[in-house]
Amino acid sequence: MAQPATEPAEAAEGPCSAPLAGPTVHPVDEKLSTSRLVPAALQHIAAMYAGVVTPPLIIGQAVGLDAVGMTRLIAASLLIAGLATILQTIGIGGFAGNRLPFVNAASSAGIAPMLAIAETTAPGHQLPAIYGAVMVAGVFCLTVGPFFGRLLRFFPPLVTGVVITLIGVTLMPVPVTWAQGGDKTAADFGAMKYLALAAFTLMVILLIQRFGKGFVKQVALLLGMLVGTLAAIPFGMADFSALKSAPVAALPTPFAFGAPEFQPAAILSLCIVMLVLMTESSAGMLALGEICERRTNGRTITRGLRTDGIATLVGPVFGGFPTSAFAQNVGVVTLTRVRSRYVVAVAGGALLVLGAFPVLGAVVSTVPMPVLGGAGIVLFGSIAVSGIRTLSEAGLDDSSNIILVAVSLGAGIIPLAAPTFYVDFPAWAQTVLGSGISAGALVAVLLNLFFHHLGTRSHAAAALKSS
């Protein structure tokens, strides 16, 4: 008797599985041809590269590293991102890996507390103190991660829709800063030449989306950034100096910056950050599950968070930082509709190569910030659209649901609208509430409990059914 083709990926894989081109293969498990695979993977690399190198650049400058040290730090960040992404997409049995087109890399959410650790630690001990706290945070994630997987029932589409929308909205300042030149301290930050280049890149992407066909339309983001970079060259806005100074190869050395040191205050702050990252990573998995039409269950979240924990624990050995989901790449999947996890696995392999050979990574870094800004408007905006689409199917005809969404979105937008709103709050509260994604997610979950899990069973059942 024929079985319906709705089995999860784990059950469908193996030597006896259906042909790759057959109708039973879910888009997430599709293995694309090389001509489609490579450009799609490059699009992911282009979207995430600036984000991956941001934490090591900022932390490295704060602790006074020289050019060689900065190269090591950036290479380590790329290598750990590559390993974590491959582990996440390919997986190890039922132990680790969510097997979604999910990118893992060093998160910018940990920059502020790591800078605080650096400021309160004696020179020469700054990175060891940071890495000791990061390693403990990795152990903390591995310990608490399975508990997060059991909380899935508290994340109905009503809650995930709010979180997905906030991911897109809270990321929007990033491409706006890129479009203005990227460096807020520069004298020409926000100059018209930068805005014009960003607008030109955006226009190219829109034209390709409008008139392109098939695969050309799918790689509109990559083509737009390529055309934007070429357009920047005659105006001297493309900097290729990194190609000359970058070493050809730079393999990481274990504990190159010193053995880890374990300071209680530093550990506490990074564990709080890890809770925020776990919330954002879980939200990202739920969002990507919706986008890929493969609903995320508790086991998937547990395996995904376990990957975060492993990467966060192992990363400091080579110079890495707290690792979590990269929302930029959720936007790539949303925009291109290329949902194959093998595309992202190849992108992870490319990150490994970029980390081992910094001169190759320097090629990617030649894309001007305004070009990234123009592409980022489309990229991050598409994430918000996915959240709005999820909310449209979440029963907004119910007044309780409307209030839930309104208050949650408001809580998530506060850090954007008023960055100093929580300045007098305790440090731990600033860490949690200062992120629009984690604040909005927390409020949405609490209000979902209040409206749909407390009170009469009949009311809760009806409300949950609508959401």
C-alpha cells in the first residue's frame, strides 16, 4: 500500500530513499545541480560575511590586537561559522543539527557584554577572560537546550509571527547603516555618494526581480551586489587594499590568545547573553520551518540548540565567540525560495575555506558597504513580510490576539525607538530587554500564556485553534 509523501527528512533519507528529483523529496532535502548550487551558496556568503567578521573586528580593536592578531581572530570566526553551519545542516544522527538551511555564526548580541568584560579586565587577560566565559556559556546552552525544545507548544503561529516580524524590523538599522557607508565615525558617513550607490544596487535587484526569469531571478541578490560593486569601482568606492595585505593562509592555533580564565561576573553576563541567543535561535528555527514548509518540532530545536552549544564551547579554543542563528540568511531563503539545506552546507564549506585562506575572504570583503546596504533592505524586509504572512493566518479576528500582537510588537520596537529606555534597569534586564527580538518574544509568550493557557479549557482551546 502506497504511503503518503509527507514523512520527515530523517525518515526519508538513506540508500533506499526516492530519487532526488522525485516528487517525494522535500525542497529542504533537494540536492541541486552545481550550476544552481554554487551561486545560491555564494548569495548566502555575501549576505552573512560582514556579520561574521563584525564581532572579531570590534573585540579585536577593543583589546588592542595588531594586524596579525586581527587576521587570526577573523579567520577563527569564519572557521567556527563554517563548522557550525555544516553540523547544523547535515547533522549527526539524532544528536545535533536541525537539518534546515540554517546558518550559525558568531552573534553580534554578545559584543556589548564582551566589551564590558574587556574594559574591566587587566590588559593581557581580556581575551582569556572572555573566552573562559564563552566556554561556560556553551556548557550552559548544552545543559538548558533540551528544555527549550519542550517549550514548542508555547510558540503557536501567533507568537512565531510576532517574532519573525520583529527579526526583520529590528535588523533594518543594519542595512541602513551600511547604506550610509558603514562607519558611523567617518566624516563622510551618510554622504550622498553612499546613498546613491545603495539606491542603485536596490534598483538593480528590483529590475532583475521584475524582468528576470527562472534561476536569474533566484540569484537577483547576488547579481545586484556584483553590479553594484562594479559600479563603485570608477568612483573609487571599492577598496581592494585588503587583497594586498591579507595572508594567503592562516590556520588557527589552539589558545593562541592565552588559556581561558574563568571570572564569575563575566560568566554570569555571558550566560544571560546565551539565554537571549537561545531564544533568538529557537525563533529563527521556528521561522525557517514556516518558510520552508517543514514545521519545527521540539526535537529539531533541541538538536539545533545543541549545535549552538557545541560551537560556543569549542569556538574559544581557536578564537571564536558565542554562536547562534544568522537571521540574514533566513532572509535569503525567504527571498530566493531556494530551501535546500545542501546549499547552506556548501556555504559552510566555503566559510571554512575563507577562514583557512584569508586572501579569499578578502575578495568577499571588497563588496562596498553601501552595496550591502541596498541589498539588505530587500533581505531583511523580506523577513518581516514572512512574519506578517504568518500573522495573517493566526486568527487576528480575535480581539485577544490583536492585543497580544500589538503589545508584543510594541515591546520589541522600544529598543529601536528609544535605545536608552532601559538605561536605569539592572544589567541583566538590559541584556534581555535591550534586544527587540528577545523582548518581543518574551512578551508574546507571556501574553499567549495569559490569554490562551489560563482560565477555562474551552476558551483556551478555541483561542489556540484560531492561532
